[in-house]
Amino acid sequence: MTHQPDMPEPKGQVSDAVKGNWVDHLAPGWTRPYLRLSRADRPIGTWLLLLPCWWGLLLAAASTGRFGLFDVWILVGCAAGAWLMRGAGCTWNDITDRDFDAQVERTRSRPIPSGQVSVKQAAAWMGLQALIAFAILLSFNLPAILLGIAALVPVLVYPFAKRFTWWPQVFLGIAFNWGALLAWTAHAGALEAPAVALYLAGMAWTLFYDTIYAYQDTEDDALIGVKSTARLFGDSPRLWLRAFLIVTVVLMALAIILALAPLNNMLVLVVALGSAWFLGWHLAWQMRMLDIDDAQNCLRLFRANRDAGLIPVLFLAAAVLL
């Protein structure tokens, strides 16, 4: 049998993109640099931004005992908004980090440092995505709209955090879990304590998964002076990761109890608490599998957090249906 040569990688493919992704193989050629700026070839970030939105909506719906057509729109609107705002945020990140990205092996193939798009083109693309997302946001109630506007502050600050703190993952957590506050408010009409507890649980979860992600770049980050929790924790991250796991589970359980205990429905409460319990087991499995010296292992476990984040979605959806 003759050996079949490997298919060449598509022109301009980013090094850490999902192999065989639709952007590199199906999207029109002129759109690919812009879709790569939005990380459409790496969908995990959209999931990690979206899932806290769905947590907040479903927990709010379970607490009120109602889920209507507008809630379906909130689900869909959050999905579209997460894709757009993740894209706009990543484009902003690539604009601000273009000089750093050119010095890091994993990121030098991104569209700006590789010359696929100019900074002006990237800025225009960022603005277009943000405007469409804002149009979606306007369909929600006023408190949710105001929260959505406020979310721009951590989005703008995050790319600079690794320049001045060892904890840039905190700033990522602030930005990436804002949807838990927004989606709860879009359903309930007001921001309440359970949403805040859920938001803080999401921040702890972000610290967990993004620390794992950051171990891919520790050597390059050290050379160029970029800070991260991975560099801070060094060869001993497990104590910290275990702490993030525990805080995630405890705060998510607290959010569920605050939201659902007043219903006096033990079945609904127990089913919803399965969110925190089984999410915790998934994070524990990630810790057992983690090899911080293997970049591919870190990337694979980071991507596994889509499935981890879907666990609360399933249990909270079941609680809504009961």
C-alpha cells in the first residue's frame, strides 16, 4: 500500500486552531482572517463565555417557576451575543497584544502578527461585531442592558492585566462570567444574590481552567515578561487548582440554595445541586489527568471545560422542567 501524504495545512491557519475546522476549510478565503481574529476556528472560548449566561437564565427560571418564549430568545440572544462579543474581545486582545504575540510560538501565526490583516482592519471588524451584539442587547430589559454596557469595562481592561498582575485570570473571570448576572437579570428583571454567588462560582471556575491553559506558554511568557497564575504557581499548581475547584462547587451550591430553597421543593433543589456536585467531579478528573509539562495535554483539558460547563446546564434545565 502506498503512503498517502498528509494534507497541507490551509494557508494562514493559526497554530492552535482545531484541526479540520470550518473556517480553514469552508469559509470564503477573504473572510478567514477576520473569522480567525474572532477565534471562530477555536470555538471553546465562545462556549466558556456562553455557558455562565445559560446558568444564570436557567437558575432564574427555576427560581420563578416560569420559562416562556422570551426566555427562549434570551437563550438564543446570549448564544449570538457570546459569539459576537467573544469575537470582539479577542480582536481587541490581538490588537493590544500584537507585539507580544509575534514573540510567542503559539500566537505568532495569528492574523495581525502574521500580516493577514492590518490593525485598522481589525479595529473595524471589532466595532462591527460589538455593534451587532449591542443591537441584540437592546432587546432585553433596561437593567440587563445597563449590565451589558458595564461589561465593556473588564473586556477593555483584560488584555493589559498580564502586564501589571500575576492574576490576569481574575480579570478574565470578571469578563467571561458577566453573562450569569446579565441573563439572570434579563429573566428576573433585577440583579439578586443568587446571581452574584453564581457569578463568583464562574470566576473560580475560570481561574481553574485558564491556569491550565496558561501552562502552554510559561517559557515564552517568562522570556517576554508576561505574568500569569501558571508562572506564579510554577511546578506546584495542584493546591491552587484544588482550592479553585472547592470554591467553584461551594459558591455554585450556595447560589442554587439561595435561589431554590424558598420554593420548598426538595426534588427541584436536589436535582439542581447536581450541577455543583458533578461539575466538581469533572474538575477533579481534569486535575488527575493534568501534565503541566505537556502543552497538548493542557490544551485538551482546557477544551474539556465545554463539557464541564454543560453539566450545570443539564441539571438546571431539568430543575426548570420539574
